[in-house]
Amino acid sequence: MRRRLPPFAAIRAFEAAARHCSFRQAAEELCLSPSAISHQVRALEDFLATELFRRQAGRLSLTAAGRAYRGRLTDLLDRLDASTREAARAEVRQLRVLATPGFAARWLLPRLHRLPFARDIRLRVSDGAPCTDFASNDADVVIHWADAPVAGVVVEPLIQSGRFPVISPALRDREGIERPEDLLRVPLFHDEVMDGWPAWFAAAGMPAPLMPRGPCFAHCELSSTAAERGQGVALAYEAIIRDTLAGGSLVRLFSAVTLPSTIYSVAYPSRRSQAPLIRRFRDWLMQEAAAQGSLPVPAGTRSGAVAHA
């Protein structure tokens, strides 16, 4: 379909002149000269073969055709302006990030003030099961467990970390926790997936108890929160818990640490791999992980362990 459209410059000039009923005021609004406005209006009248203004003794008034045309144009230009603003903001208006509760609370949120384009976007961070089915999860970026490949999804390793016990200072002092063996006197919190206590006790040079007493949690944010409240000892990922340790609500126990493994990757749809906002957010995550020293080593030299945090 071929549209019969007049020159846009003439449309703008006429609509402004019609609103003000003045070439001079239209010229001030559009940063043009009154003669340029008059020329554009005359060009539009020639295009339409219709008189839009009556010009009498320096006075300007709309014809019936001009009034009808102006009413339609003002509405069209207002809607065009709104649509243009919406389109210009479409890529940066919202970034939807889905992450695990532990990553969101302990790693991402303490760093968001350093996100250089935070004020230019509406960032929506959700926690929960980080599903990488982008057709159903309503996310732009997912912080994905480990680095298992997903069809149609770019999965890039982001965080590598070992684990060690953490405890509240009050519980440590009250129970007199000084040696790994002392852990057998307090509740130890366990993960539903990849419980790391056997590996940590091995790193500490002692056999793991057959059944350390303590509850089992779905994710590390629950166990870390319970540890902060002095209810027991959590086995935390060093890369995730670092800011919490700096705040003093938890302290590290002992020097033993499990071998590092990739615990988080950043994932996004392959078809959107070059989307500017996704790329900027991905690059920022990688920079933060590299600055922390927790960016995984290249493929082929990483541990293949899968962790659940």
C-alpha cells in the first residue's frame, strides 16, 4: 500500500501555526524563521490543493478545512511523540534478572550501586528457581547454577568458589568453637543439593560424621540467615559470603576450604545475545566477578563439580 503523505516538515509547521494561530509563535517553538513557517504551510496547501489559512491584513485564521485538519494532526503528532519516546526507551526501560536468593541477596544487591547505567533502566530482580526456559520465565538474564549447557541459551561461567564454615560471633564465643572437632557440638546446616560437609571435613583432615545434626535447607540464603541468627553453622561459598563477613554478622571458621568449583553462570537467550542492555549487564557482572577474583578459569581447567547455592 502506497501512502499519500505530505512532507513532515510542512505538517509540523502547519500544526504549530494552527495551534498558535501565528507564524511567529510557531517559528519560536520550532526554532525556525516566520518566513520558513509560511513557506512550509504554503507547500502543504499546494500539496493538498486546499487553503488552510485565511491571511487578511496581517491576521491569520483557519479555514474550515484547516480547523478539521489541525484537529486530526495534533492527535496524530501527540501519539507519534508518545510512540517514539516508548520506542526509544524500549531497550533500556526494563531489565529483568532472575537469580537464586543467595546470589541476589549476598552478591548482586551489595554491588548494584556500582552498576553504571542503573539510573537509565528499570531493573527488576527476582529470586527463586533460576529456570533457563526463557519462553516461560519472563526474564532477560538468568543467574544459572553451575555451567551446564542449555539448548538455545548462552551460558557463561561467572562465579567460582570454594566453601568453608561460617558462624555468628556470639555462637562461636558461647560454644568455644576452636577446632574442627568442636563443630560436632553445634547444629550444622545442610544443602538439599550438593551438601558440602563431607568434602570440607576431608579438607580439614578429619572424617565426616555419619550424620551431623542440623536441618537441611533448600538454598544457602536460608542457611546463611539461620547462621546469622546464631542457630548453627553454615557451609558458605566464599565468593558469595564475602560482603557478609566484612559486615561482621558472620565470621569464618578455620583455614580449610573445599576445592573451588563453578557455582554460577550468566545465561541469556542465544537469539538476544547482542541485545545492548543484556551485553552491558553481562559485561558488568563479568567485571565485578573478575575484580573479586572469583571469575572461573577457562574451560578445560575448571572443576566439573556442580554446586547449589
